[in-house]
Amino acid sequence: MRKFLVVSIPIVTLVFFILVMLSGNYLKRPIGNDDNVPKSIEVVIQDVSNENWQEAYKNTEKLSSAWKKVIKRVQFSSERDEINALSTSIARIKGAISAQDKSAALIELNAAYEHYNGLGR
């Protein structure tokens, strides 16, 4: 029995950690309506394209809160650089919207979308 436990506990632990490390692609998917990051990015893109700056800022806050929910799920299965890059993009989006700079906001929104797609690969 002791030999079985000595062998099986490390194997089960390694399998568990491997599953956690490979689960990023599944964990980043939305669970509810308030954590859908790609949809939030699309809504902000539409607002910026229409130069509706107040709605764009409100929707950027929703994007930020959705991203904070997703970070908690993917923090162990995704690269820290990708997580930081997406967080930085969201901060830059807020700045571009505050400055009402359409081109900078669209550039950062597309960069944020690419960073999100890069999570879990």
C-alpha cells in the first residue's frame, strides 16, 4: 500500500498540474454575460468608430471588469507577459478614449483583441 501511494501521489499531482497548465484556452471562454472579453472589445470598437466617447468609456470600464474576472481563471495557465500586455492595452484604451483619439483607440483595441487570442496557446 505504501509503495502504491508513493508512486501514485506524484503521478496524480503531475497530471493535475499538466491539465491546469493546458487549460488556458478553455478557461478564457466566457462563463456568463459579464465576462465576455471579445464581445466587450467589439462593443468598444463600435463606440469608438461612431465617436460615441461617453459610451466608449463606460464600455471600456465593463471591458476592464470582465478582464479582471478572466484573469483569475487564466493566471496559472497563461503566460504572464500576455496577461500584462492585455492589461496594458486596456489602460491605453482608456487613455485614448479620454483624449478622444480615434486612431490610437482602434490600434489598442485591435492589439488587445490579439493579446486575448494569444492567451492559452
